[in-house]
Amino acid sequence: MRTPASTYRLQIRPSFTLQDAAALTGYLRDLGADWVYLSPILTAEEGSDHGYDVTDPSTVDASRGGAEGLAVLSRAARDAGLGVLVDIVPNHMGVASPPQNAWWWSLLKEGRSSRYAEAFDVDWDFGGGKIRIPVLGSAEDVDQLEVVDGELRYYDHRFPLAEGTFTAGDDPRDVHARQHYELVGWRQADSELNYRRFFAVNSLAGIRVEIPEVFDEAHAEIARWFSEGLVDGLRIDHPDGLADPEGYLARLKDTSGGSYVLVEKILEPGEQLPQTFDCEGTTGYDALADVDRLFVDPDAEAPLDALDARLRGTSTAADYPEMIHGTKRRITDGILHSEILRLARLVPESVELPRPDVADALSEIIACFTVYRSYLPFGKDVLVEAVEHAAEARPELEPVLKGLLPLLLDAERELGRRFQQTSGMVMAKGVEDTAFFRYTRLGTLTEVGADPTEFALPVRGFHERMALRQDRLPLSMTTLTTHDTKRSEDTRARISAIAESVPEWEAFLDHMQAVAPIPDGPLAALVWQAVAGAWPARRERLHGYVTKAAREAGNSTNWFEPDATFETRLTSAVDAVFDVPEATAQLEKFVALLDPYGASNSLSAKLVQLTMPGVPDVYQGTEFWDRSLTDPDNRRPVDFERRRTALAALDAGAETETRNEMAKLLVTSRALRLRRDRPELFGGYSPVEAEGQAADHVIAFERGAPGGQGAITVATRLPRKLEQNGGWQDTFINLAHDARDEFTGNSYSAGKLPVEKLLRSYPVALLVPTNQPDKP
């Protein structure tokens, strides 16, 4: 199995095709990346920029470059010495436009007799044997249906007609009634849908890759990539949605010839990937959470809690466990209630339970889950514990909960399997997409895959986690930014500096609420942290972000019934930083305070991520400062030519300094090159202890295998406190061997090395041994 030393993620889309990626391989090689990592490339909905709405798994998307583009990219990658990793989407297909999806079109046209009837996860018995499609504005809109060219039309929506179900002149409503599907009002999706979706996205229908024939057809093109040597590894999107992730991964390993495989699996703190998963690890959100917390000042927790309480008008800060229980119940009782009701219908009639309470009890169990899902029998204890907590919270449901437990623990039952698929949906929508926009004391902490109640991580705790990572998942990906992060790494790094500047943050927030008030205190904290973290930013970028954030939070407005008055006040507050001199001055003053410490955090976090155990990924463009917010902001086009020119200048001897974006390019390129060219320097993990007055401000570790010399990472923590306390003073690390810093070229002799001397130019250093150990 070929494995990467690092990867570089590219978003392939009609405006940046596989051919464009091929032209970039020389730059990626020069940067030091080992593999190019592609977003989904199978044929997707026309106009899709992300590619996660695949409509035809048998072809590479022509608008993204097609099969020819993949061949061109693969040849270019090989010529540059790069491997190729591709993101695939086994859980669902795009069905927004039925004519674009032959599988879905056949299903709608032929119903249960379609060869794809088993491919989609439809509860045929619920809904009178018809697939319910929630596209109508209201039930009365059946009057707007038309029959045109042998199809049923609803405005721009097109649907097939079953053979023999219409003749010229038939009333379209009567024709509709004869089909294998029923068009219903979009609001009915919450409780009356009868096909599994990706989360609550009606236009993404779940498919059943656990069925061998479905797997084979859905993966035939992917199998070709490996048989023809075009691709070296795969990233699996949303494995938690699969009925049998373990079986799927085993089959995929066979299909890919045992190639490198990663899963987009969110691991909560302390959670381990099931050992039975035949893959090399996750896509790195767990690593992101650890790195972020290393650069957050733990002393800020109490004052930020106090501020949060004031903003909420309560005596204490938000209770996060209580909050997420509520947001998850909001999801189970709202946009995912159809899934809960389907689970309830699977409880056998022979089991004597009060039927009106079953859905409530199932929702309560899911709301008490501490992880995304269990993988029975792995994770049995999580399910048992969730039932126990549900019974404590809702004692009146205890008999129902106890009656459900043995059914849910039985992985051979459809109920047991489907419950596992459902819990992750609720966690994602209730926590990532709701609570993370409500729990706003420090935005760094509310990132995908993180528990925001873990405020900071001490150096010792970080070392312990890295030792485990090296031991258990040395080939798992690490990352700081993805196409799905709520805020990019540099935005979070600047927000982390707020933890060292709480009085100034509180004063700034109060000033902004006076000049540009947002009538939702917790949301105001989220907004002004994000604006300060991303500044400078264009007006429309910030408008898009704050509107999305407010709707996701769902407190003052929401997606289904937007509060136009509130949203106008919200965007007007953002306008103030462009149009009101006092607001502009306050923002720029606060950003100027944070910026040097945010830059230090950025470089330090980047070096730690690039050199810690695991396979580091660089998200497109983040070798420069990238202060993006949540999608689609983080998927903007990247100016690669500017980066290519800057890298050439650095290689020619150009100088830079910490706050210049070329400093990040320097750190990224030198660390990536070393990992690729000197893999023997990254075979283990051991802490390097600092001594002296500022020892707590150092994170340092050596990556050599036991008994050997390795690369040594040294980075700065809590830079503002360090400055306020008098700098490095007598702090030093012990070098066991002579070494050279990859960033400055300076050489150091074995022995006590003053940190002030080592980090004079940058807040980071990457030391490489310059003498070889004696051979036995």
C-alpha cells in the first residue's frame, strides 16, 4: 500500500477542472506536498460546485474535466512524483433534478419494479406504496401540474410518467394520482417522508451500498481508477450514514486493491475509531480540535463564562449539555421527525409498548448520545448509557426505554441498524449546525469534531494524545481547515488570541453593541468574533456569513421562516463597520491588538499540525493567510499564481517576518518538504521539555523513532501573556544533538539552547539533526 507523507486538498469544480489541477502539480511538488487530494469528481448535479450531489456514479463529471481530465491529472501527478487521493460519496445521490439521475428517474417511473428499487432506501409500506417527493409549495399546488412531452411538470421540475398512465387530454391531477410517486408540500418532509436522505436534505437520497449489486454498480468507475493506476487512495464521505460501515470498508479495500482509505468520521474527545474498520484513519477533525486548544489560554474560561452569562441575561453561562439536548430534540421533533417515525414503525407489534410514547423515547435516547453513532457490537456501552441518561431525564418513559433497549442492541434487526444510521444525523444537525452557532463564548472551540466544553489543552495532555495517535493511527489525516470548517485556521488563530485579551474583547463588544447593536447577545458575540477574525473582509462576505449563522442558530430567525426585520438589523450592524467611522475605528483598533498574536498562533498551529503524528493535509490556499468563514466563503477561488511566485522568491532567498503571509508559506513549504524527503525523521514521538520561567509557553516534540534522531518542532503558546510576563528570559530546551533550523538556516550545538535565541526571527523552529548517530 502506497501511503502519503502529506496531502493538498483541491476543490474541483467547473471553474477549476481536473486539467487546471494537472497544471498545478509542479507547484504542489515544489511546495512539498506528497499527494494531491481531490474533492468529488463523479458526475453531479449541473452547476454543483461541491460535487457531493452525485447523479451518475459511472462517469467522471464532464464539467469537471471528465475521464480525460482525470487521466491528464494522473499523468501530471505521476510526472511530479505525487500520489492521488479522491473524495467519494457512498451514502447518497443527488435527486434534485430527476432527469439528471438515471437511477432515480427509473425508480420514479417504474416504482418497485425498477432495477433500482432496492438501491434507494424507501419505506414503501408507508405512503401507500408511493415515494413522497416534497417539492410543492403547498398541497393545493397540485393544480399547477402539467403534462408536457410525456412528463409531469411542476414549474421547472420534471418527473417521469409510468407506461400506460396517461393519454392526451387527461387531467394532470389524475395522471399524478396514477404514478409510483406522490408530489407533496415541502413542509411535509419533516414528518411524512418515506425515503432516507442525507441529513435533512430532501434532494440527497440515501442509497443502500450494503447490497452487493448496488455497491458494484456504484463503484464500477472507482474500481477502474485503481485497475488503471489513476488513483492511489480514497476519502469516504459520511460513513456514519451507511447501514454497515465495517462491511463497506472491507469491500472497498478489496475493490481498491488494499489502497489507502480515510473516513470522514467525527470522533468525540476520548472516542476511538472501531478497530474493525479497514481503513487508515479519519480526515482529521479530531487532530484539529487538539491543536486549537493548545493555543487557548485556560485562564480565560471563567471571565468568558461571565461575559456569556451577561449577554444571555442570566446568572450563569450557557449549560452546554442542556443546550445540545434541547437542540437535538429540536431536530428529532422537527426536520428529522420523519426518520424518528420510521424507527418507531419498526418496533414489532409483538412488543408491548405504549405506541404514542415510542417516538418520544427514541428521540430522547438519541438526544442523550455522547457520540455520533454506535457500531454494534462496538459502542454497545454508549447505547446503554444513553438509555440510562434518558430514563433519568424522563422517568415517565423508563418502561418504554427499557423495552426498546434490547431491540436497539440487536444489530441484526432493521431497527437496530437504522437507529445507528439516524443518531449521527441528529448529532450533526443538532450540534454542528445549531448549537455551535448558539454556544458562542469563544468561536475557536465550536469547530466540527470538537467538544466546546473542553476549553484548553495543556502541553502534557497534548503530548499524551499525540503518543496515542502515533501508536494507534499513525497514517490518519491531520488538518486545520477543510471545505466544511466553520472558520478557517487563521480566523480561529486570531479568535484564540481573544482568550488572552478578554478585557479588551469585552470593551470592544460593548462598543459595537452601542454603535451597531445586534438584538441577540450571544449571536452578537459570535458575529463580532467572526468579523474580527476574518478582517479585512468584503461586505457581501460578511452579510452572507452573519445571515447563515443567525439562521443556523435558530433563535432570532431561521431558515424556514426568516425574520426579515431581525436580519435587516443584523446586516445593518455589519454595514456599520464599513459606513460608520466610529465602528470602523473600533474594529480596526481591536484587530490591530489581536493580529500579531493571531499570526503567532497561526504559524505555531500550522507547524504543529504539519509535523505531529499523522498525515498532514493543507487545504487549498492556506499556505498563505486565509481568514475564511463557513461555506461557501471557504470555497472561494485561490490565486495560485501569486503563491507560486512567492514560493520562488522564498527559494531565491527572499526574507519575510512573522506577520507577512510569506512567513506561513515558509513554514508550510519547509515542513512539507522535510516530511516528504526525510521520512526517517518522523518515525516516532517524544516530548521535548522546556525549562525556565516561560516554559509553559513552549510546545516542543521530537519525531525520531525510539533510539534515533528526529525532527524537532518548537512553537510558541499564548504569545501575548509571554510578552506581558517579560518574554522568554531564561527559558531553554536541551538539544541532544547538533541541529539546523529549516526556517532560518541557523545552526545550534547540542546542549542548552535558549528559546529566545532559537525563536528570535519567528515564533516557530523546525530543527533537523546535522550529525549522524554512531552505528552499533
